[in-house]
Amino acid sequence: MEAAFQQIKGINQVISGYAGGTVQEPSYEAVCTGTTGHAEAVQLDYDPALVTYEDLLDIFWTLHDPTTLNRQGNDVGTQYRSVIFYHDQKQKNVALKSMHAAQKLWSDPIITEIKPYIEFFAADDYHQNYYKNNSEQSYCQVIINPKLAMLRQKFAALLK
């Protein structure tokens, strides 16, 4: 998701990291054990005059599979669960409404968690700008490139 959101107008910063867990300052290795309760997440700083929260949610629903429990593609574990962390009641309501509207995109039920934001921990530097720094790796070619192609096709009006 990091690479996709970096291409959207109004996005000032995208930080990869972890949220929703119980351990302070978790390492990538600890999160991968599934024992910290964290999900891999991105934190977005954006200008709502250029891109709306609703737009960001539309991208979220389209570019990943929100119907699989604790899984994204070949990545399996609680850290790969689909989750939206909201900052206030308005964001929660918008996310719930968006989730109901997005169900038409999927034949299986959406199981995305919608949870209150508590704390976000940035991942190590080597996890930031992963696609930009590793675009020739097979993971980027096989997993990320098709998502970016879909982004360009379905959300062209929102691109930088």
C-alpha cells in the first residue's frame, strides 16, 4: 500500500510501520512472530483539500483483499490482517459506510477490522520506500506492480 499511496495527489508522507499491538517499539522480527498484536500498517499524512478520506478508503478496498483472515497474498499471520485504524468517531462512521459500499467489489464477506487508533510505530528505515528501493525484486514485480497498474487504471484522477 505504501507505493500506491505515495502516488496520490495530496499525500504528503507515507510511513510504513505497525499499529494495534501491545508491545512498545516493536521490531519487525517481533511483529513477525504474531505475538505483539500489531498489524503491518501505513500512516498517511495528507491534505484533505486534495484527497479525501473517502478516496483513501476506496483505494484501500480496491488494492488489497479485505476478505481473507490474517492473510495478504502469500503473507500469513495476524500481522497481515486487514484493519483500518480510525482517529475519531467521524472517521469510524465513514470507514464503516465505506466498508459496506465496498462489499459489492468482493464475492466473499469483508472481514476488515475497524479499530480505534492508539499508537503507531514506524518500521526500520529499510522498510520505508520499499518499492522505490527494491522495484526489481520479484515480490515487487509479482505483487506490487499489478496493484500499481490497477491504481493507475481505476484512480487516474487522483494520481500526482
